[in-house]
Amino acid sequence: MHDFLFYSMTHQNQHQEVAQKLIATYQGPEPLAVYLKKYFAANKKHGSKDRKSISAFCFAYFRDMHADFPLQDAISKEIDLPTFIHSHAIQPLLFIRIRPWQKEKVVAALLAASIEYTQVNEHCFAFSNTTSLQNVLALNKEAVIQDLNSQALGELLNYVPTSMETPIHVWDACAASGGKTILMFDTMQNIRMHVSDVRESILFNADKRLQEAGIRPASVQVIDLTEPFDIKKPFDFVFADLPCSGSGTWGRTPEQIAFFKKKDLANYTDLQSKIIAHILPTVKLNGHLLIATCSVYEAENEAHVNAILSQGQFELVKQQYFKGYTEQADTLFGAILKRHSV
């Protein structure tokens, strides 16, 4: 027994030493998870338990810095600051959204694999963050790995009128991995979806994911939204999940707490302003625009909404922070607007 304890503690000390060296050489802005993956790929001597332990030490180091969350004065007053900051001491959960008519299959598969889960609501299950579902569920077809509040953002989709008689044209302008594209297909009826992103490789992966989900968009196109572009006709609904600081998700990437600076926030807000300016003309009269971020900074959220409203062409339907800091989930912002004049 004593030999086993000595063996375990020795390995733990070794892992801590490796982690300290990795932290000392890590400079960002590359995500910590990517940095560690590259290190382990180049150092095959570390087994799976070693990798997990070393990674845990690294993430814990940055998680312990949560009290120094950057630019606290810039965080929206809608956020409970002490609770939000303290939430970064705990790793968020893994969430899935069960797709329509797939719940029985998902539950049966989880029970067969003896995987523990908590049912958050009718269509959302929560798991330990380290849970692997890749070989258990038909991901994207039966269920989508999607944070609790990325799912909740779908509540704003109910403000967009749809009809079984006439399809509406929807543009997912910043599609990224395609998770919210699938959400729109599962939530809204009779839509023709147009999908775009600036990154061709990301768009390729998103299209593949949509195929796995059984979804065929009307178009998939690489578009740089920071530059002027032409469209054939305006859309009934535009969803812009804007590139942002990601500050509402730093519970998953706590290294950002150490590396994010004021100039980074300014860069993001400038980028967002350019994108919004080019997107606004693509919304048809009486059409709707949904802008969203996974940020808690007011300059990335309410400030943009106020700037849009000041132009006099849109009215605010609803804006909301989807707060995950009491549920081990992400915090997101969404605002849906309606165009009332041209």
C-alpha cells in the first residue's frame, strides 16, 4: 500500500513539473488545448492518464486566476459580477441537445453504455465535461453537442414569423461549426437556409456536419463580411453569431483570463461593427435580424444594439443575456430586431 502511494505521488509530482514547464513556455494566443495537443503529439512517452493529469494541472493553474478576470468594468451591468467571476473556478459541464423524435434512442444508448447524465429539460442533457459520446450517440443526427445557453438562444427564434404556406429565406451569416444552423432547422418551420462563413475549412466542416444531420442548405458560400458584398435579394431572417471575445465561455478556456487585453476588446468591437454595417442592408422590410455573441462585455452587445437602433430603420423586439454562471454553462447575449423602414 505504501509503495502504491509513493508511486502515485511520484507520478503526480512529475506531472506537476511537466505542467509547470508547459505553462512557462505557453504564450497564447493559441488555445491551451491546441498547445497541449501539439506537445503530447510530439512526446509520445505520455500515456492517456499522464496526458489527462498534466492537462488538468495546466487548466487548474489558469482557472485559479479567475479573480483577475480582465476588464471587469466593461462587463454588462446585467451580469452578476461576483457570481460570474467565481463560476470560473469550476469547469463547465458538457451539454447535448436532443433532436426532434430522437429522445428514446438517445436515452437507450446512454443507458446501454452506462453513461451518467442529468436531464436539464425536455431536450437537454448534461454530462461531466470529460464524458466521451463520440462512439455512443449518432452525433448531429440524434443529438448535437451544444451548450445549454446556445440551445436557449433558440427562444429568440420564436419571434420570427413562419408559415407552412410560404417558405422564408434565412441566412446564417457566421455559421462556424453549424450548431446553430441545425438549431434553426429543428426550431423553425418551412425555411430555406443559406449558410456562409469567412473560413473555407470551417465552412467545409460545417457542411459535412449538416449532411450528418440530414440538412441540405439552399446555398453554402464563403463570404468575408468585413468587406462589401452583393446579394440577389434581401432575406426574411438573418442570424449573425458574431465573432467575439468569447468571454462568456472562458470557463472552458480559462487561459484567456491571463492573456486578454483591452486592445483585444477594441479589435473585436471594430470587427463586429464592420460586419453589422454590411449585414443590415440584407434584411428585408419587416424582416428580422438576430445578433448574438458569447461575450459578457457591453461594448460587444448592448452598444451594438443601440447603434443599430440609432439609425432609425430597426426596432428592438427583445434582447437578453442567457446566464450560465449558476448552471456550469456558458453565458451568451442575443438581440432580435425587426426592420420597419428602408
